Amino acid sequence: MDVIPYTVEERKDTGVFNAKLGIWLFLASEVMLFGALFSTYVILRIGAEHWPHGASLLNVPIGTFNTAVLITSSVTMVFSWTSLKENNFARFKNFLGITILLALLFLVVKSFEYGAKFEHHHFPKESTFLAIYFTLTGLHALHIIGGIVVLTYFWGPGSKMWETQADRFTNRIEIVGLYWHFVDLVWIFLFPILYLL
Amino acid sequence: MSNEHHEHKLPFWQKYLFSTDHKTIGIQYGVTSLSFLLFGFFLMMLMRWQLAYPEQAIPFIGKFFGEDRAPGGVMVPTFYNELGAMHGTIMVFLGVVPMGVGCFGNLIVPLQLGAPDMAFPKLNMASYWVFLVGGLTMLVSFFLPGGAANSGWTAYPPLANFATIGQTVWILGMVFLITSSLLGAVNFLTTIIQLRAEGLTFMRLPFFVWGQLITSLLLLLAFPPLEAAGILQLMDRVAHTSFFLPSGLLVSGQPLEVSGGGSVLLWQHLFWFLGHPEVYVILLPAIGIVTEILANNIRKPLWGYKTMVYSVIFLGFMSFIVWAHHMYLTGMGTAISAFFQATTMIISIPSVIVLTCLAISLWGGSIRFNIPMLFTLAFIPMFAMGGLTGLPLGLAAPDVYLHDTYYVIGHFHYVVAPGVIFALFAGIYYWFPKFTGRKMNDLLGHLHFWPTLVLMNCIFFPMLLQGLAGVSRRLYDGGATYAHAQGVLHMNEFVSISAWILGLAQIPFILNLLWSMVKPKNVDSDNPWQSTTLEWQTPTPPGHGNFKELPVVYRGPYEYSVPGASEDFTPQNIKDIK
Ligand code: HEM
Ligand SMILES: [Cu+2]
């Protein structure tokens, strides 16, 4: 006996397959990570004598554009999963490809934003606001990069699994999808907190 | 009686090195963390020299530490700080927790669940290797200029912000360890929730599994805030931000060239948000181990199983809202102190309930006094000692006096050393036959147990007294230059000598462990302790996939001496009592 049960099918009394429970647990821990950082933001801001208005230092239109990019990528992520559910592998490839491209676009825009800051000699050590800005968006960017690596794997070599274990592959896409939506959600909190408030 | 026909033919490196089998990984964790425990112990033995004989050259080995650390063999203060910080870090994060969770959790949980392996075997392997990298990172940091981290295992700013490069590497090491424990926690939770055998409901889980379940939940949710704190401290150290540096801070009389606006208390909150749950991460696997052994050796049902389960669940939740009892002296305000002292008093209730259930279980049992049981029986009063001495620390008023004294050191060492470490020893003696087909030697076991029990008390009881006299912890000279310490100063030598003999008292154990691995097999039953739980219903040692066929569970975990049964134990997978 060495086949692990419930890798694909759901367990009746819990209603989930293993990896689905796993990703939710992982996301719970991510919530705690970003929760701690958001609390840091609140505590330092409350204690600060003066706090710059985000828009005075950051470029709101560019931030808005990037928010739209990420939200769109979440939508295409869902479409790539439903394509698999409908047995349409070619469409899956297209949508996942678009998701990856959008994620890359987000990073390119972000790095231009960073570049502009550095050019004007705005570094994290300048103020608590910039310290928070760079730390939080940097950590978020790392999550995006991690996502891109995994998505690209499933778009390329990892997609071979579709031929042998279609159900399992579909589950995997659902799982990374959940992760991707989470990363998106983090940005949806970050954007107003840093750019607008 | 091994199930060789189930064994795949795997190449050596896949079978023993990069294995995905939970048993191999458990043993890897065990060997690694026992080595780290020993290493942490050596660091402590060096510290004890300095405390007993301040300003005197360390005999024999003193000259090997170099001119920076011990000119002429005499330890300098920063070296003491380095030893202290790394002793704490190594013992907690590289010794006790990986032993309780990584080793025992991995070895026993899937077996007790009737599962073929963990839910995510590859993640399991990754978790071990990331842990090892984290551990090695910590070790390598000793060779950096300025040595390893020396700001205590709590790494408080602003001190840690200005510490030598070792502190940066300490943070990196912690990031690896946190990642490893995250992978482990996800895996354990999923395994316990998803891979329970048919019929194994939550209220039929052995208590050990409950302990691991709550432990993993704490690891999952409490560690990320420390990771966040680590990231912020890394930014402070590398990018020169001021997350933990307030405005107007003077260092050596000079104002700092930083933007300021940070908060030192912020670090303490984030750290202790992990730090307190971490106490239960250390404790719960140990409680799980002693419960299994106790239930097995009283030969009757455990008293209050359900009460114990509800207690640890409650304890798990409460442990997230007591953290600031470590911070009464920081001036965070009396209202906040009052809140945290109330929650602290509340959380002591479930721990007392669990201990009481264990103690009452002994009543009227026909107790078998084997080596695992001796350690278990010693665990109960020793842990109780640690717990009770903690109460005054949980109350803000007495803590004003006791905070940061040797009383605190004595208190928590009672919990972790004669408490948790005893449970870990008990677990090794108890489960050894399952994985090797050999019982460890009894005589050597006695030679290990009795001196260890006595010496532990010789070491830690005087620390409580020194603390009551007001001697501070983390003192390089053990209090020699303080007037109020003079009355209790003579204890230092006694404590240190006891600690070194304690080191000698571990030799029978080490010999026993090594010898028992190679001696001829002396156990021919798969269930030598006549136990009821599923790990004993496997072949010895369990092959790849654990069970010949997946078991079905019909009863609770501790059905000993069931009336009408022909034997005094009824395993969980027995359907009808004969
Ligand atoms: C018998 C074994 C042990 C002895 C004799 C011992 C002794 C000591 C001593 C002398 C100190 C330093 C006190 C000071 O300078 O303030 C210390 C600190 C500490 N020990 Fe142990 N220890 C032992 C085992 C353990 C174990 C098993 C753990 C953890 C699970 C542990 C965790 C710590 C921690 C966290 C600190 C605080 C370090 C700091 O101040 O940052 N110790 N121990
Ligand atoms: Cu605490």
C-alpha cells in the first residue's frame, strides 16, 4: 500500500482533495504574514508626527493601471481553469499565456516606478513611508515572481500531465489559481493604502 | 517481520538521502536535531565555566577560541553573548522543535492515522532539506567576522540593529527555518485531516496526534509575523531603514544618522506573537508523547481523554492572545498589562487540566515501570514545577521584580529541560523497537535516567533562588560585580559542576542508542509494549507504504483492560472483542 488517497478525488467527510486543503492552509499563513506587515503600517503611521499623502510621492495613474492589469490577469486565470473543465486545452494555453504576460507587464511597470524613485534619489531609508512602500511592494513583487515561475511551469513542461492525468492537472491549475487570486487581493489592499490614503 | 515484498528497489541516495518516505525523513530530522541539541549543550557548558569561574582561563580548550574570543583562554563578554544567543536559538529552533515535530511527528503521525505516508511526501522532503540549510547557515555564522549573532535569541532592537554581520545571517537562517516549518505545518494539518483511516474519527485520534494537530496550527499562524519582523529587521540592517529605530536615538552619545520614526516595541510585539505560541509548539508534542506512554503503561483507559482534547484546542486559541506578558516592563501601559495578565491566568487552566488528567490516570493503574515510563513519570512533576513557577511571571506586579532575572531562566528551563527533553527521551526509548526491532538496554537506561533527574534539579533549582535574590540573566560574570548577588554567588560553581556531570550522564544514553542500533534484534513481536494504537499494527520496521493493507478503525485509542476481552489491550483495528 503506498498510494496516497485523495490526491485527486475529494474525501467525503471533509469535501476537499489534499492539495486544496493544503493551499488554503498556506494562504492562511500568508494572511498572517501580510497581516503583520499591514499592522506594522498602521502602528507606525499612528505613531508618526507627520505622514505624507501617498499621491504626493507615488504616481496614482500608473498604480491604477497596474491594478487593472492584475485584476484582468485574475480573470484570465479563471478562464484558463474553466477551459480545462470544458476540455479545451488550446484555449487553456491561450488564457494561461495571457495571464503570464499580464503578470510580466505588472512587473515591468513596477520596475519603471522603482527606477524613477531611485533616479530622484528616493531610497527606503529616506522616510518611514518609503521604507514601508518598498518593503511591502517588494515582497508583493516577490510573490508575483514566484507565481510567474509556477504558472510558466504549468504552461510549459508541467502541462504534459494533461494527457495522462487530466483531472489532477485541472486541480493543479485550480490551486495555483487560488494563489494567484490571493496575490491579486494583496495588491488590492496595498494600492489604496499606499497610493491613495 | 518486515514487508520486504512491498519494498521498491530504490538507489541508495533515494532511499536514505533524498527520500520521500516519512520514516526516513523522521529519522533524518531525529539525527540532525539530536546533534544540534548536543551542540547547544556544549555551548552552554562553556558559558557555565565563565559563570562559575569568571576571568579564569578555560582549561584545555580555551586556547582554541582565538585571540578575539578568548585571549589567553579567558572568555570576553561578546563571546559569552554569542554563546548565549546561539544556545537559545539552537536549542529552540534547531533542537527541541524539530525533534518533537520533525522527528516524532513524521515518524508516528502517519502510522497512528493508518496512512501510507504524509499527504505531500515531496514537500516533506523539501521541509527537511530547507531546515538543514537553515541550521547550517546558523553554524556557518560562527566563522563570520565578529562571530555569530550575539543579541540574545530574542534579537531585540536597537541592539540587534547594530550587531555584527552574524545577526544578518541569523535572520537569513531564521527565514529558512520558518519556510521549513511552514511546509511541515501545511503537510501535517492536511495529513491529519485528510488521511485518517476509515473509522478513525477525530475523537478516536490518539492524543499524540491531537498534540501535533494543534502544534502545526500554531506553527502555521504564529511564525509568519516573526518572518515579517525578520524582513523588517533585515531592511533596517541592510537598507538602513528605521522600522525599529525611534527618532532622536543616541548611540554612544551621538545622534544616529537615520530617518527615525520606528518603534522598538513593534519588534517585541511581533517577536512574542510567535514567541508565546512557540512555547506550546515546544510543549504539545512532548505532552502527546508522555500521554501515549502513560496510557500504555497504566493498562487502563486514560482518565478524561475528551477533556484533554478540548483543553488543548482551547489552549491553542488562547496562546495567540497572551504574548505581551513578556513585555510588562516595557511601559506599554497598565490597561494592556491587565488584559494580558487576565488571559495568561486563563490559559494556565487548560494546562493544569491536562496535567491533572494525567496524574489522575495513574490512580488505580497497574503501572509498569519501564524506562519510557520513568521519564514520563518524572516529566509530570518537573513540568508542573516549570508551570507553577510561571504563574508569578504572568502577573504584572511580581514580574516587575522577577523579569529578566535567573528566576525566568530557572522557570522556563524546568519546562524545556527536565520537562520537554525528558518527554523526548521517553519517546526515543518507547518507539525505538518499532523502527529497529530492538529494545534499548534497561541498565543503561537507568544509568541515564536517575543521574539526569537529580542533576537537572541541582542545576535549575539554584537558578530560581538566584533569581529571587535579584540576579539578572545574561550577565557575563554571573553576578560577581553586584552587591545583591553576593549571597547566592557561591551557587554558580555548584550549578556548573552539576551541568558538566549532566553532560557525562548522557554518555550511557548515547552508547545505548548507538549500540542498540547494531546489536542483534531482540524483539520479535510487532507490538512489544502491547499497545492499542495503530503504529504497532504494522510490520517491524514498517516498510514503504507502512501497512500491508490500510486498517479500519473500530474503537477509541486507549481501550485497555476492556471487560470481557481475553487480553488487557484491544487495538483500534480490532472489530469484535474475543
Ligand atoms: C540542561 C540543559 C541546559 C542548561 C544547563 C541550560 C543553561 C542555560 C544558561 C546558563 C543560559 C544563560 C543564562 C544567561 O546568561 O542569561 C541559558 C539560556 C537559554 N536557554 Fe538553556 N540550558 C539548557 C537547556 C536548554 C534547552 C533544552 C532549551 C530550549 C528548548 C534552552 C533554551 C534557552 C534559551 C531560549 C535561553 C535564553 C537565551 C538568551 O538569553 O537569549 N536551554 N540556558
Ligand atoms: Cu509567553
